[in-house]
Amino acid sequence: MPSIRKNPSAQQAPAPVRRRMPPAEREQQFVEGAIRFFSRHGLDGQLRDLAGELGITHTLLYHYFPTKQALLERVYKDLFEGRWRVEWETLLDDNRIELPEKLTQFYVSYAKAILSPEWVRVFVYSGLSDRFITDRYFALLHEKLFPRIHRQTLKHLGSRSRKPPTEREMEQILGLHGSVFYMGMRRWVYGLGSNLEVSALSEIDAIYIEDRVMAYVASLQLKKAKS
């Protein structure tokens, strides 16, 4: 009986060779997965559950991040500190640009960088937990942002004062900053507003930011007129 010859093309193709990921690349993959995990489950989420979502063993995750705090340190560095841009400081220090235009340019760029669902939700969850991330981030803002806004505000008002902001002045600055952050809160925490499926800042959002800046500048002029 003649033997049946198999069609070589019908033979099962060899399984693809899985690429061995370099340690640094694998670690970054774990961090990105942790950011998504914490944005959904909060910072009280357990690393064992995170490992399950990543499809790895808890032991492997522990090899890269021996403690949860070590992982949160990396999340803060990548998601928060890593998104701060030196060019924002240059923009805010540029005395050739008037305050309304300067603040609008800054906050439009800033909002595009931070108002993602992961950024907003991890930040809120941190505030409801041990405030490790929120405290560190506000320290960054008090060092790099708020003093610059205060100096440029005084310049806009024609003041040469070098005093630190009063409590009332600081409250005005925080009000402006918080109003921009609330745009992300409304979208990614409350589920309100337009373009809910789009993480990028829309054109209409940029207009709203300009409105907030102009309200801040108007309040300065009103305060100056009353003094």
C-alpha cells in the first residue's frame, strides 16, 4: 500500500519564539501596569492582585519591587514627577509675555500633560489614602509653580514686593490651579462633561482654561481697585 505523503504546508507551524525582555523593559511594563491597576482599584490594592492582573507571579513582582512603597515611589516618579517640564518654568519666567497669555499657555500645556484618567484617579486615591503622592506633588508645586505665579502676579499689578504670598493670595493661586484640575476630576472621577472617551484636551477645554485665567486676573484687578 503506497504511503501517504504529508503536505509540508499542512504541517503545524512552529510556535513563535517569545522574545526575552530586558530587565529594565520588563520593570517599566510592571510600572505601567501598576499605574493602570491603582487608577482602578485605589492605592490600597494588593500587590498579589496586581501580579495576577499582570499575569506574573507575586515572587517575580517582588523581585523588582520588594515593597509596595518601592513600587509607589516609582509610580510617583513616572506618572507625576516625570511629567513636569522645565520649559514650563521658562515660560512662566518670561517677562516679555503678559500674565493672562502666559498663564493660559501654561495651563493648556499642563492640562494636556496631566489630565489623563490615570493621573487624576491615582492622585485622588492618594489623597484618600496616606497622601504620600499628593504631599510630594504639592511640595513640587510649592517649589516650582506657585512662587512663579505669585511673582508674575505682582509684576502684573505693578508691585515690586518680594514678600511671600499672604494666605489670601495663596488661596487665589490655589483656586486657579484647582479649577483646572477640577476639569479632570469632573471627567475621570464623576463621569461628567463632554468627550468622555477622549483623554486629550479638547479645543473647548482650552477655552474654558482661558476663562479661568481671565477670572483670576479680573479678581486681581478688583482687589487692587478696592485697596
